[in-house]
Amino acid sequence: MSIEAGTRFGQYEIQSKLGAGGMGEVYLARDSKLGRKVALKILPSHFTDDLTRVRRFEQEARAASALNHPNIITIYEIGESAGFHFIATEFVEGQTIRDHIRASRFTSQNALEVAIQIAGALSDAHKGGIVHRDIKPENIMIRPNGLVKILDFGLAKLTEIDHSNFFSEAETLHNIKTDPGTIVGTTNYMSPEQARGHDVDARSDIFSFGIVLYEMITGRRPFQGATKTDLILAIVSKDPEPISSQCEDAPQDLERIINKSLRKDKSARYQTAADLLLDLQKLKKTIESTGIKKSLETDLSSSEIKTSIFHQPTFKTENSPSVAVLPFNNLNRDEESEFFSEGITEDIISALAKVEGLYVASRGSVFQYKGRQPTVSQVGADLKVSAVVEGSVRRFGNRLRVVAELVNVADGYQIWSEKYDRTMEDIFEIQDDISRSIAEALKVKLMSGRTAMTGISSSRRTGNRSTNIEAHQSYLKGRFYWNRRTWESLRLGIEHFSQAIDKDPIFAMAYVGMADSYNLLGYYHERLPKQAYLKAKSAAMKALEIDDMIAEAHASLGYSILFYDWDWPASQKEYLKAIELNPNYASAHQWYGWYFLRPESSKGGRFDSPRTTDRSALPGYQRASQPEPASCRTFGRS
């Protein structure tokens, strides 16, 4: 079956074929009513000829469509047109986990980030009474921004075998025998009870999830077999090879979590995905809170240096005003608007960071809550802040609605709130008003002059901002992808920064974005490091030609000088200037800390052992680590 472009299924017009599989063919289509892209899955006739099976499928698919979770694909419609049954879902751009595994195995850190999102989605679905039954790498997409989407909830029931004909395990194995060397379908990711033809529940999804996570870490599946029979015998009776024997850097607790997920007896596994999620989150928190300290304790042999890093007082005093700006909720729920809501959040964080006397939790700290619904008291305890900003963004063409509120952590009472119904051209005024109102509500003094973002109206035409709305949106998209820290997302980020520069050639922050992107490519060795650092240096210098009072540009230049020219004095000069211009810019303190932790003769792209035992070296690194306790990004982790 192949459907031509232009064919209509109700309100959906076929544009191109995306792929095909056992569940049918998938097409990119346009929703003519809402003007959006959708993925249209056309089900094969041998699944839909049986009306009982179709009714069962529709019942489950409707239940799945009621799920509302950021990591579960949204089902728009289940319908029939011209004799074809179809499902319309949101269109997800990105790669499957299978695509990523083929390219290279996941780092433990990246696998953990993805696993937490998958477990959260499964937990939500299971609470709604929905079992996926077909968790596998091909059914899990990762967008360029790092957001995970699980596909085909509600579809697995359609292909489920009628197990009433399977009377014994021996007969089950007889029925799945095939030619030698052939393994088809999704047998590789079955749970033991699924392979035996028994009824399955949420714990079957947990087993399949364990297989996927094992494969993400090691690059191979835990259960192997030359035939389906051999494979199923391995699933039901053999233990997988230890992860530690294949991947020495995998955390022991992560291996323990995977092993528990892969228990043959479902009563010995995690009983709920919520329990699994909790263990994954605990592990993530442990890694983030102890990882840098362990690294430094290994590398730094001087007890004087250790004492200076780990026992100096923190930057934020007990009585100083402090605030965390949580990621603004994108009410449009589409990726095109996602960059915009993240951009507003980052701009407000940046503005408040330049308010004198106010401690502001970094982006890396607050974005751990994206897609979650933490209580204000939980955020306050985690980030040691006294107030929390929450908000939402909705776009209607050129119209924009932004809602923001400031909540006191101590009692949960609202300190300030406002709703803005404006045009896109008013976005700067909205951000400035929110920042100014928060500062006034917290009774902190606004910095005078051009360094005060809350007084930006007098300095709009500085390189910090562009009066060109399209350039500004391209910049926000660039930062959106830059924060994802993958080769593909950095490439996309550079494209958008370049577009911002094309639209506004004197937009200095767009050049800073280019510099930061090339610096990261050099750091991750994804591009020839010397070539990447040279491009970064050139972009940072261009930004400073436009506006030499941008802290971010000086920090980026210091970074590229350090790794390209190995000019220590010049690098230090740029870092100090960045910190002078914006004492709260976490990256400047982090990178300045690396300046002191690098061996003078090193030619690699990462820090390893200390360059000096000078105590003055250490506050910069301490300043980067202590105010951002939950930020893994501060330490360069992807």
C-alpha cells in the first residue's frame, strides 16, 4: 500500500511517507483545520478486518489519548476514511533510541536523563490503567532538544496474540519457531511472562524498559539467541552479562536499577514505574551532588586546595533575597513554541541575575524541574531560595499571553502576579516588567546604568538585544538547541545564531551564541578542536567589537583563548572582566575555575590536574559549584 501526496483522510492531507512497519505505514500530513503537521498512521487491513479486534483497539487507543504527559505522544484522532482506519498523532521530529544506539552508545549521564523521562511517562500511563506492551528503542523518540516521546501507546493491543490458544509453555515455543537465524518483530524486548503467552501488566513494561536501558549503556541487548526459540529461552531462563564487564564507567547503582528491572519473577521487579522513577531520580541527584567533589578529590592532592574549595562560605548569605525562576509552561504544547517559553525563562533569569543583592538560581538548577510539577516548598528546599517564580506562555498568531507569579516559599502565599496580553513585539517590555516587579517585590535595589536589565529601555540598542523580533526569535532557537548539548543540536543552534546575525548584523549576543557553540564542539571533540576554538574566538571578538560591555562575550573569549592560544594571562584578563561586568554569571566563574585546574603543558580539551596551588584560584571554581547545587550543566556535562 502506498498513498500519493495530496490524498485526503478527512481533514488530513498526505504530504509524504515517513516510514512503514508491522503496524502499518506512517505519513506526514497537514491538518487543514488547524494548520499543523501531524503523523498519520494508516493501519493495514489484516489488523482491521476483525471488528472485535478493531473495537478493542479503539477502546484502548481512546484511553491512551486521554493521557496528558510531556513524554507521551499526543493522539489527536482515531478515525476511518475511504475504508482505511487511521490514527492522527503529533508529528515528532528527531531520532529514535535505535538511531542513537546505531551511531554510538549513550553515556551513563545521557542514558539516565532519557531513562527518567521514560519512567515518568510509564508511571503516568500505568496510573491511568494503560500498559504499553511494546517498549523498544524504535518506539522512543528523542527530539533535538532532548525531550523524549514514547510512541504507539494504545497500539500494541491491536497486534496482541489471542493467548487463549496457548495451553503450555512448550506449545508457546512451538508456535514461535522460525527459520534459523531469523529474529523478527519485538521478541527481543518481551518480558518472560509475555514470551510465555501469559497475561501482562505494568511490570512487563518495566522489564522491557530494563532491556532498552541495558542496550543504551552497553550497545547490545542483554538476551541473545540465534532463533526465536533460543532468544525466548534466554529471556525466561538466563541472566544477562553484567554491565560492569562491558562498561566500566557505568555507576553501580544504575546497574542495580537495571538488574532489578530485569528480574525474571515479576514480583521481584519494581512493582510500579513510580518506584523505578524514584530510584533513577535519587541516582541523578547523587551523581550531581557528589560527582564534582569526587573528581576534584581524586585530582587535587593538596589538602590546602581541598580545604579552600570545600570549606569556604557559600556565595549566598542566609538573609539575602533569593529566587528561582521555574521553566515557563508552554501551553501550546508544540516544539515551535517550546523554544519561546524557554527563552522567556532564560531572559528573566539573566535579567534578575544582574540585580544587585539578589541571588538567582541558575538555568541548570531550575530546568531539572521541566515537565514536572514540584511544590514551591520542594524547590525552596532543593535550591535554598526564599521565593519561586512560576509562569506560562501561550501564542495566538502574533498575539502572546504571558502569566507570571511570585510565590513565597515559607508560607506558599502569592507575593505578586500579573497577566500580559500583548503582541510579539512587546516581548521585551513584558520580560522587563516581570523582572522589575519581582525585584521590587523582593525589595532589592536595582543596579543603575546599562548593567541593569530591568532598566533596559534606555539601552535597547546595545548588543544584548535586537530590535528585530525575527532575529530575537532565531537567537532564542539557537540557545534552545545549544542547551541540549549534542552534536546535532549544536549544529542546529549555529544555524539559528547565523540566521539571527543575517537578520541583525549588530546583534552581539548572537555572535556570543556562535562562540559558545563552537567552544562546546571543541570541548566535546565533535569537531577538530583547534578549528572549533578558532571559530569561537572569532565570533566572541566580533561580539566585543559591537559591544565590549557584555560579560558573556568576555567569558567566551577567555575560554577560546585558553584552549586555542594557551595564552594564560590573556584568558585570565577576559574572565576577570566578565566577572566584573556580571558577578552572577555562573559560566564565567566555572570557566575561570578551569583556568586554574588545567596543567600548564596540557594540550587536550578537558581539565585534569591543578595548574597551581594558589589559593586565589579557588573561589572562582567554588563560586561556580556552590550556588548551583542542582546544576549538572555548570560542570560541562551534556
